[in-house]
Amino acid sequence: MLETWLITLILAGVIAGLIYCFLTWNLHYWERRGIKQAKSFTLVGSFPSTFSHQRNIAYDIDDIYRAYKDAENFVGVLMMRTPKLLVIDSALVQQIFVKDFQNFHDNEISQTVDEKSDFILANNPFVLTGNKWKERRMEIIPAMTPNRIKAVYPITLEVCQRLIHYIKEQTKRSATEGLDASELFLRYTSEVVSECILGIRANSFNDESSPIYANTKKIFNQTYIFRVYQLLTGFIPAVRNFYKMRFFPKDVEEFFIDLMQRTLDLRRKQNVDRVDFINYMLQLQQKRNISTPEITSHVMSYMTDGFLTTATAITHCLLLLARHQDKQRQLRQEITEHLDEHRNLSFEVLSDLPYLDACLHEALRIFSPILFNKKLCTNSCELVNKNGSILKLQKNDVIMIPAHSLHHDECIYEEPELFKPERFLPENGGLKSYRDRGVLLAFGDGPRVCLGMRFALTQSKAAIAEVVRNFVIKPNPKTRSDNTLTKDSFFGSLEGGVWLDFESINA
């Protein structure tokens, strides 16, 4: 009996020791590779908020960024047990995105998905790797030329008119409650992207949820799966070898593939030659014999990239304008001075309004759509630290780029928490001065910059201009007055939501 008890005790001790070694093995990983490592803890690694949800993980990253930025170009961190390299020098960030692109060609998400688990996401250019990414990018780039965006711009203006009508109707129903801006502009982006990309009206400005709007929303209701999967793979990276995540629910995938097939069939039947996205997709399908699921993955690249991120950009730009009535008035004046005889902004004028462009990019800086990027080292290479020491990176090392921290660094942006669109005006150096330094990363940078950037900017500017010239916008009391990021989102959005009041100018 005593012998059995002793054997059990020894086995329990061995198992406990193995678990302890497993949990603590990487706690000093980067120090063993010769560089500084941020304070890390068993289980949670360098980012406690991943588990606690006390605040957005971007704030954990920012604490490390500020602690090391004066002395280091990069610092080692742990995502649970998984080592990653946090790059904190802006010049080095740009080098990774642009100059040394061949060494950091792919995004880390490529390791977590494949065609068997999620065909649509696996074929998104953001996820594709190597030559597949290059081929797909070359296929998609011609679909979003300025001429094609201009061709569908009249559709965008029509959707904007329906948006204004919808706001007026909703305001009558809830005059004191304010409108949920995130929901409002999700409806707008669902409508405008569906019409411009698919050539189909989504009917999103109805009280009853349309199938397109409902299925598109369902995609982004899956973000908790990403969080759980991130925790699991951060703790046990080997999980990726036998299980890949699904971002697009199976029923949503089937819905859009069927919708895409019906859309293509209808366009063929109509035999109409238009300079739009669907016509380009038809030509591409015929030229390269691409399947409908592959065409759907092309289309969904723009649907997903343009739906939530564009809505978030519009929402927070209008929030910041609502908080600053003087800047709202200045923007309204710029817009009204450039209306044509039909009381519209032409595509060319909309694209070139300096203050509108500055307001949108300032909002994208403060509430960056992507708070941080994770790049994959695709070729062994070397990075030089501030003290001249060299870190030899190995293939598959993961690089974290702290976009939110760069956007809120007072050494780069004076009074970074303040809404100051003037910093992006041409007379102050404009966007180029920040992009050239690698410190404005709302759409990424380098060869893998967001493919839908032009389209997203056009749709955002059109909605902002139309709303500002029709309404005086004010923050509803339900909306907080600071810029605190929501705890559970990978996107830069305000904690508690954005509720706005709209007072019709022409009432």
C-alpha cells in the first residue's frame, strides 16, 4: 500500500514538473537569443489582457512599446507561450514592409487557415502566400482601377441618398435616443458594397434584415472564434498542424457562392458590357477558366475588407467631427463650395477635397482599423538594433507591428489624442510625409497594402460628405467622451459604441 502511494506521488511530481517546464520553457526565449525580452508571465505571456479582457490588447502592446522605444529597435514578447518579435522603430517597420518585403512576404494568419477549412478566407489575398499571392493580386488589381471605381460612383451617390432618407426616418422614431452609428454605417457599407461589387441591391435600409446584410453580419459575429483559436494556438502552437480555423460559417459560404453563381448567370443573360467589377469577373472567369467558388473568394475579399473596416472608419470620423463642431463646420463649408449644378460632388472633386481627406485619415489614425500587424519571416535575415547588435531572424519567426502605438506616439504626432486633421493637409506635408516614414499604417504599407484602399476611401468619403452637408451631428450622451478602445475587438473602435444625434439642416 505504501509502495503504491509512493509511486503515485512520484508520478504526480514528474507530471507536475513536466507541466511546469512546458509552461515556463519560453519565458526567457528571446534573452537566450541575445535581445531584451518584455516582462512575461506563465500562461499569459507578455499581454495579460488576452486573458483578463480588462482592456484592449493594444494597450498592453503600447506599454511595451513605450518602455523600450528609446533604447531598442525591437523587443521580444510572448503571446501566451509563443515567441514573437515586437518591432518598435518606425524606420525598421518601413524596412520590413517595403525594402525587405521579400524577407517578410507573408502574414502570420496564413498559418492558421487552409482551403479545406475555409476556402473563401484561404483565397483572400491577405492570407495567400508566395506565388499564389502574387498571382491572385495580379488578377484582382485590374478590378479596382480608378476608372472602375468611377464607373460605379453614381451608384454610391444613390446609396448615399437612401442613407440620408433612412437617417431622417430613424431620427423621427428615436429623437432623444440617438442612432447607433456602427449599425447605421454597417447598413450603408453592406448596401454600397453589394451594389457596386455584386450589382445587387441588399435592401439594408429596411427594418427587416435582408439576406445579404444578415449573412454579411454573421461573418463578423464569429470574431470570438478567432479569440479562442488565438488563445489555443498561442498556448499550444502545434494545434495549427492538425486543425485550421473557419472564419466564414459554412452556411454563409454556401449563400455567397450561390449568390455569386446567380449574379454571373444573370449578367451573362443580360449580355451587357459594363466597366464594373462583375463584368471584369466574368472576363476573368472566361479567360482563365476560374471556378465560381474562386470567383466568390475574389468578390468576398472586397466584401469583407470593405464591410466592417469602412463602416468603422465612417463611424469614428463622424464621431470626431461631432465632438468638434468647428471642424465639422469647416468640412461642411468645403463640401458645399464644391457641389455641382445637381448638388452633388463629382468623383474627381470628392477624391481631391483636402480637408475631407485629412479628416478621414486623422480618424483612421486615432481609431486604426487594424491595431497591429503580424508578419511572417519568410527568409532568414538580420535586423540591427540601436546598439549595433544583430539579431539573426529565422524562417517562420513572427514579427508584430504596433500600428496603434505608432499612431499615438507623441514624438511622431504632436498631441496624438487630439483630433487635428490639419496635420494631414498638403501645406503641412500631407499624407506622404507620414507614409514615407512608415508611421501611418491604416491600410498597411508596401506591396501588400490593402487592395481595396481606393474603393474604401471613396465609399467612406461619399458617406461622410453626404451626412455632413445634410445634418449637424452631435454625440449622444450615451457615447463616452474619450478614445478608449473596446476590450474585445481586433479593430480600433470605441468602447461602449458610438451613438450620434442628427439634426437635419434642411428641416
